[in-house]
Amino acid sequence: MTALQLRRHELSLVPESARVLVRPFIPGSPHSVTTIIGRALAISEEEAQRELQAVLKEFDARHLDLEAPLLANYERVLPSVFTQRPLSLTRKLLIGALFSGEYALESAALFNPSMVPHPDQEGVPAGALRFIMSLRATGEGHISSIEFRTGLITADGEIDLDPVSRFVNMPAINPNPKYRRKLFIVKLHEMGFENGASAAVMDALGESFTRSDLNRSVARVRRDTQPVTQGLASTLRGIQWLADSNYEMNFSPKLAMSERIIFPVSPNETNGIEDARFVRHVDDDGTVMYYATYTAYNGHAILPQLIETQDFLHFRVLTLNGSAVQNKGMALFPRRIDGNYAMLSRQDDENLFIMFSDNPHYWSDPRLLLRPVEMWESVKIGNCGSPIETEAGWLVITHGVGPMRKYCIGAALLDLHDPTKVLGRLSTPLLEPEGTYREGYVPNVVYSCGSLVHGGRLILPFAMSDRASAVASMPLAELLQALRG
């Protein structure tokens, strides 16, 4: 720790294995699926009722609504149900249970937090701030998802977390989301699918179109273009993949914030949703939108994505476009600068870059902002979330990687009107992995995905060695003085 002393608050967020959701558990072999269904169809209705009641007795209390995911998983194997007779709800639920399993989504880690003001500040005491904290939860198979917590920063700087529900729920996915034609075409071009087949699909669509519109256009092109060549099939698959990667989801307002889980949905997220950096963005006309950049990972490649929400109930997930959408760690500024959106990024896995755009979904022309200077950041540097606006300039919480792959947290200060100008940076870490901080799933790491300033204090949530999370704070004036000095 440097002369700048952070106060560590007496709270920690640790993984809880009892928080489980229901997800599909379907064998890859069609023969195995058919065989399992056959066993469920072979028993009598009385036996089916008895077996289902045993399942409900054992698992129902662990979930807010167990029947909904069981029925959804029954629908997933319905094409393999080889009987024409109507099935009772009991038997459908039993078949669904045979193809379901519980997943402890935070059994391995609960880390890499970001913090933003809550959109609802009604009833908050004077001088206090209600906040939302997002966290990366990791379970079996290292699959990551996004969880949320809420709490209050009191007027005197104390931090109180709201109770956490033992239940978790995934959102309902909108089966017919809308797309923006211009952005869709740009991404097809980046994917190498700008050709006659994709033009035939897109030319039939309006500036805004639905998934149903897209499916009809794809089916028409497939039907009218004979024979279906390998190139045509590849293009049509690419179009469907892109559509799958842009989706909308909704949570019930009855769910507590800690019960809302964003779990991987699209093919490019099969191995996880990593390191969401949430920011409260205020546009020039006063419109507030919460954005989050995150990394989608499918086990082979990473893809930076964008989340949009105004209420943490309704979310849109979008692919990012442009030549600068290359690496992890993109972080959006909380407002436009001279009419343009601004973003921090890491293009080369070593340095920190900045870029500007008139469209939050399209990024190109990155400019080098910070290189590693000190030994504790000599391997690479990056951001720890979106810049924070202060009177002295844009405060950027950074991370640096040094010897023995040790991650430390630092800070830099950028000019308020021209953030390509660096006004100062800490020569020593603000926070290091010391003592209990350094032990965990990935040792010797402290890391954050987003801080905020309230009441003259920097509130810094951080992860400890990729296992659990904590919160620290310090007077903002002290940090700014150190940066300007």
C-alpha cells in the first residue's frame, strides 16, 4: 500500500454455492435422448405422479418457480417425444426434470465488481446514495454470468449492502427482437459476409426489422437460390449467428435485484459473460442510459459486446462494430465530449487507448493514451472501469500487471476537455494484493470493473484474486492532489 491509504470497509461478497438455477442437461446423443424419454413414457400415470412429487419435494423450495424451466426443457426435447397421444402436465414436467440440472452459478467465484447509482433514488436519506453493483459470478466449467447487488452509501461514507436472496432467476428472452439494418450490415461486412446472398436478404428488410422478418427473408433467399452452395449456406448461417448474438431480455419487476441473473444466451457466450463494466451515461439532451461493455467468450475467441438498459429490468445485448473492437477492457465515458462518445480500450494487450465515435455501437481509430512506465505495470496496463468526471479532470482507475503476474490497481488523470492529454498518474499502486487479498482462484490479483464518487469520496469495489469482492474508499481530494502533484 502507498502513502495514499484506502479504508477497507467491513464487508465482503463471497461465493455462495446454494444459489442455483435450473438449466438444460441434455445428452449430445439423439439415441440417449430417445431412450430416456422412452423410460419416462413406459411408466404408468400413477408412477409418473409419484416420481414427479419426489422431485418437487426435493427441489421446489430451492427455486422461485421450478415448473417453468422444467416445461422449457421439455419443449427442448419435444421433437424426440415419439408418441402421438397427449401427455399430461405431470408427465411433461417429469420429462423436463430428466433433462434438467441445477447449476451453482457462483460456486467458484464472485468477483470483478462495478458500481453505478441506482436509477431509483426515491426515499433515500439526504446525503446518501442508493447503488447497484454488478459482479462476475463463475461456477462449474468456469462459465461466467452477471449478478447484481444493491445497497446504500450513507452520508458519512458507510456502505450498507441489502440482504441477498437465496433464489436466482434468468430473464425471459424476447423471441422476436428488433434490429437496426445499418448496424447489421456493418457487422456482416466485418464478418466477411458482405456478398450477393447477404444483400438479397438485407435488401428486403426495412431500416428496423424483427427476427421474424429476418427469418422470412433468409428462407426466401434459400428457397429462390438453387442449388444451395456451400458459400450460400455459410452466409445464411453467419446471418443467423449475428441475429442470435443481438437479443433482448426482460426480468419480472417482482424479482429482487439480487435474484436477476444474466446467464449466457448466444453462441458466442457459451463459455461466459466476463467483466461487465457498467456506467450511467447521460446524453446531451439529458437522457440517461446505463451501458455495460463486456467480453463474450465461447471457449475459442472473445467478442466485445454492449448491454443497454434504463431500469435493470429490460436489457438489450448488441454486438459492437468497427475496426477497434478487438480486445478486452472497453470502458465508456459517462457523457459525450464535444458531441462524440468516448471509450477507453486495449488494442494490443499491453497499452491503454482512447477512441471517439458519433455512435456508441461503432468504434475505430484508437489513439495511444498510456504505456506501461513503472515496474508494477511493466507487463501491461488497462482500465478498471469507466472514467469518473471530477473538477480536476477525468479520473481513470487503472490496473497494472508486473512481475509474477501480480495485478495492482493504480490511477491516472486526464484533461476534462481533451482526455487524450494525461495530466498525471500514480507512480506507486493505489491498492496491491497483500495478505488475504492475494490468495484465491487466481492468486496475486486485485481488480475492479467500475468505481464511483459520492460525498467527496472515491468508492472502489474490487475483487480479491478472482474469488471474492470487497469495497474500499478514500477522500477524493487526496487522490487528486497526488495525481496533480
